[in-house]
Amino acid sequence: MPSSAATPRADHFAPSRERSRILFLFIGSLLLFGAGIGMRSLWNPNEPVYAEGAREMMLRGSYFLPYVNGVIYSDKPIFYFWTMLAGCLFTGGMSEAGLRIPSLVSGVLSVLLVYRLGRRIFGIRAGFLAGACLATTIMFWWHSQYIQMDQLLSFLMLAALYAFFEGKETASPRRPLLWAASGACMGLAFLTKGPVGLVLPAAIMGLYLLLAGELRWLFRREMVWMGALFLLFAVPWFASLALTGHREVLEDFFIRHNFERATDPFNHRQPFWYYGPRLLSDLFPWSIFLAAALFVPVRNEMERRGRLFIRLWLGVVLVAFSSVGSKRGVYLLPLYPAAALVMGKFWDDVFADRAAGWMKKWARYGLGFLGICLGIMTLACFGGMLYGLRSGSYGREAIWLVPAGAIVLTGGIMLWRALRAHRLPEAAVAVGLTMSAVYLYAGLFLFPLADRFKSPAPFSRQVLAVVPPEEEIRSYGLWRWDAAYIFYTGRLMPVLHSPDEVEAYLSQERRVFLLVESSEMDRFLSSLKAPSRLVLRQDIGHKTTALLTNHDGPPF
């Protein structure tokens, strides 16, 4: 049984304060993450891949395996694809907004769970500030409206760890249910992205019990429920692959995309220290305070145990992903809730004016640095506007940077006025409000404008207008899983892998079409020896996309 010192303080359970803070975090995060999620197209490299996997599942009427461009997509398990299909049911059909709903819901629920865990450990205000820090962290905001499974994985790991800690530290008859829920969440995390969904939370839980001197808890009956629910959710789909003749999918996923990525990566190879700079940029603006937040003094046994749990959470995730060969910034998403929790405690002490002298200095200088950052952002907005107007081709879009610059400038002024008056809480609030306003403006206005440079949808509509449904179209120069044009045309485009295959394909007597993407399109076109005619051409991002045919045939 937890000691009486570990019992939460009474202010954890003030009903009116609880409801108001939950409502504020829920509405605020829903607005931040949901603004504009259906107003822009799917952006490479990841969004179209997962979207096309869901679309082809729906088209086939088979929900056992995802296919992309007619080929089994074995890189990831199935659960995220199911959640995207559920999101599309909510919106009434396949759409950008529906496909992004799993990330949106995962982000909002993560903010609320961080509040719940923070309030359990540090108190109501610390939990609220932790949720607010998480919601306004730049990369957490971005991934809460981006089609990629890591946000869902992060939420499921957070839910598993929350249920474990709540059950462990609370003398409650709900403990078996909480630990069973923890096992179910780890099972779904395993079904979302594989072994990482089990290994990381299990390591955090095990180390916590070890360092707390309570390894005997591993042999409690509640642990049986946790293991049983994990197996119930994690095993059936993988077992069904083996039983239905899809063992090659299992081998590709576990060996190539897990073991080889960790030991001898075929892509995303980065040095051990890669995540140090990424933490500073991806946790902006609150990353400046993370180191100090790790050493904030604790006041009671619950805070001591909670900080141990959070530190282990941070350490296990950071060391685990730093140790493997393949590294990407998005892999650190499961660490963000833990970082938000310690920052919530940091700011709670600052707001309550009980922070030590070194903490106040860190907060003041850190906020001053953020003021400089806001000044640089203001200059970048107005400088980008002037550059766009002078270049001519980007003038219409560049004008929209003016309100963004005004938002950042206003926030910077609020921040500096609060600092000059030595009001640190008001300065921190100014930073949070400024970042929130920037996120809302970007989601509603800037991202839809960026479709002009990133969206494959207009070119895809042109392709549909000139390629008859009965005629063949293939692709060359695309990444193997590049599915943007496939999604927006609704046409499969088998991939040609070499110039010789291109020549043979275009040399056929019947008319065929070829979609090509290249950063050196003119060189590619001039190198063709087979009959070819340029039908469409458009610059999308840093590459040029073209549609070719081998001879005229009927008029377009």
C-alpha cells in the first residue's frame, strides 16, 4: 500500500477548479489542433502514404492489410489505419480532415491526461500549466494535425503510464481496472508501431518499481491483468498474419523495420547526440526551461515519487532512441508529456512565488531570450513579406505574413512589458498566448496558402482530365511509397525502377502514360530515346512533375 505521505493533497479534488481547467484545456487544445485540418492537402512525405493505405483498404472492402499503390504496406501494423477509417466515418467519407482526426484526438486527450497526471503528482495548477505547455509546444502542435502514427503512439504510451502510476500510487479498488487498462494501451501501442509500444513503457514501469524498492509489485495479481490485456490487444492481428500465409509481412516488419533500423539502419542514420539539438528546437518555446525544471525542489513524498517516475520516463525514451541507429525528430514524441509535466511544476513554483532564487533567474533570462526569439520571428515575417513582393511570383501569399508578424510583435511587446515590471507569470502567459495565436493563424491561413507550393491535388485533377480511365498510367522517379498522386487521382500507378524500364514502357504500340517526378526534369526529358510527348508539367515543392505519353492517339 502507498504510504500516507504519498496521498494526494486535498486541492487535487476541488470540483469547480477541476471542471474549469479541464474545459479550458479541452476547448483550447481542440481549437489549436483542429484549426484548418481540412483546409490543406496531404503533404509529402508521410501523409499521402497512410491516407492511401486507408483509401485502398476501403476500396478493396478488406480491412486486414493496408495496400499502397496495389502493394502490401508492411512497414507498420494495422491499428493506425483503422483509426483513420474511423475518422473518415465521422466526417462522412474519405477526406483530409477525417484522416487527421486520430492525430487531433490523440493530441487533445494527451493534454487532458497530462493535466490529470500533473494534478495527481504536483497539484491542480501544476497539472494545468503542464497541459498548457504541452499544447503550445511547437512540434506537439504540429503532429496533432499531421497524418502520422507517432502522435497516436505517444498518447497510448502516455495512457499506459498514467494508468500504471495512478493504480500504483492510489489505494483504490480500481487498481486492477487501471492496470488492465495500462496493458490494453500497451497492446494498442504495439499494434500501432510494434515493439516500441511495449518495451519503453514496460522499462519505465520496471525501473520505477526497482528504484522505489517495490519489485514485489511485479508479482501482484494486477500484473496478470495487465499482461492479459496486452496480449489480448497486441497478439491476434500478428498471429493472424502467420496463420494466413503472410509471414513475409511479419519478417519485413520485425526484421527490416525494427531490428535493422535499430542496429544497421538503411535510412535516417544519425549520430548519438542527434536528439540534443532536436529537443531545443522541437520543444520550443519551453525547451529553454527543461533543464532547470528537472531539478525543481519537491515538497512531499508524492512529488518525490512522481519526479522519479517522470525522470525515468524522460531518460528511458531519450537513451533508447539515442542508442538506435535510425533517428528522426518525431520519434521523441512519447517524451513530450514527461517534459511538460516537469515544466508544469517549474512554472507552478514561479507562479506561486515560492521558486528558489536560481529558478527565478532562469525563468527571467529564459523569457528574455524568448523575447529575442519573438523579435527575430517578427523580422522574419516582415522580411519574408518584402522578399515575396520583390520576387513578384509570391506577392499574394507574402502579404499574409503581415498579420503573422503583427501577432508576434504584439506578443513580444506584452512579454517585454511584463518582464520590465518583474511579473514573470504574466510574461510566461504572454509567450503561451503568442504561440497559440501563431498556431491558429498558421492553421487557418498560412498552411492553406502553402498548398500552392506543396499540394499535388491540382496537378492530379489535370491528370484525371487527360488520362482516360481505361488507359494505363505508370510512375517513375517517385519514392517507393510516394502516394500523393495516387490518392488524388484514385488511380494506381505501378512504379518503373530504371531508365530501361521507362524506355520499354514508352516503346509500346498502344498509348500509355507516364508520371515522372524529378529535380532535373529537362535532363531526364532530353535523355529519353523512346517516343514521348510532354502532356503536363508543374513545379511542386523543389521538384518538377510531368505527365508524358508515347504518342498522340485521340485528342486530349
